[in-house]
Amino acid sequence: MPDLILPEQLEHRIRELTPEKRLCLAVLADCVHRLRKAVRQPHSLKTGRIIQRELRWLSSRADRPYSFEAICAVLDLDSDAVRRALRVKW
């Protein structure tokens, strides 16, 4: 089971991030939030589209600005490890 980190434990670290890293973290967090919210709702065409769009973004290997790969690189995260961790959550 992955280690659990509470938001309170990250607050001081987030404040130390550069604006670019904060933006990248916000984009990644938004994706995770949308997925978690969508999978908890009754299945509909809209939630199916949201899940499909977010999973497509997460699985993309493209290396362009604000792609999943680029965001992981800016945040110094192993993109494959993040993908594996997120799969466990759903």
C-alpha cells in the first residue's frame, strides 16, 4: 500500500515550489480530482467522457507543454510510477 501523505504535511513544501511547478501540480491534481469524482458518480455518458478524456491524458506519452509526461518531468516524478499509483486508486 502506498504511503499516505496528508495535505497538511505538504503545505510548507507547496509554498516553496516555483510558480511553474505549482501550476504543473495543480494540473495533475485537477486530473486526479476529476477522475475520482467521475468514478464515484453513477455512470452516464458525461462521466464516461470525463473518465475517457482524463485517462487518455494520463496514458499519453507525448512530450509537449502540459502533457502528463512534461508535467511529471517538471515535478521530477516517474510518470510510470504515477500511472501505477493512480490505477490502484480506481
